[in-house]
Amino acid sequence: EYTMKVLGSYIKQRDVPTLLFRLGLFQRASTPNWDPRSSEDIEAGVKIQRIEVSSPVEKWALLHYGWNMGRLFGKQNNFITHFLKTTFHYHLDGLSDNQLPKKLKQNPLQGVIKIEERFDNNFSIEE
């Protein structure tokens, strides 16, 4: 629900299932460098499809989205950065793997997606 609320209108409809699938893998990930493809994709040698978002979503918004989802799922920064780099590579390719974890929560009020410290039980943003 949160993903569709904050990103749904900024991604192509064809990319929604891919994003939601990857989000599910991210939620269940047990290692920091989990594979963002299904086991069928891996067996078939399918390349990782990256999702593009349109303006006004930019780097800060994606970093904040990753932080929010990571906290919701109880994931550490290395899991979050892997999710972001493999899902939104085109938007974050200027950031190194060393820089990304340090920038996740910077500028919490900048961008169209803000850092959310708390979610309610229905996964919607508390206002």
C-alpha cells in the first residue's frame, strides 16, 4: 500500500509487478546480497530488470523510500542499499556502495518521499 501510494504514479504500469515482487524478496531476504530475481529467472539466465521512475522522484526520494521500507521490514543498511542499487540502478549509479548507506537518511525532508519514522499497523503513513 505504501509503495503504491508514494511511487505508483511515478513508475510505468508494466514495472509495478516487478517492483512488488522485488519488495517481497527484499522483505524475506536473509543475506545482504540477496538475488533480486526469482529462482526461475536465475535458472533461465534472465538479466535483472531495473525500474525507472519519473520526475519528480529523484535520488533523495528513492533513498528515503529505501530507508522507510528497510525499517518497516527490519533490515540493516546493507540490505537496503542492495535493494536500491539492483532496483533503481539508473537513478543511483553515481553513488558508490560505500557512499549509499551513509546517505540513506540524509536530508529527511528533501524530495517527494520523506523519511517516515513511524508507520501504523495498516502500513500507511501516520499524519
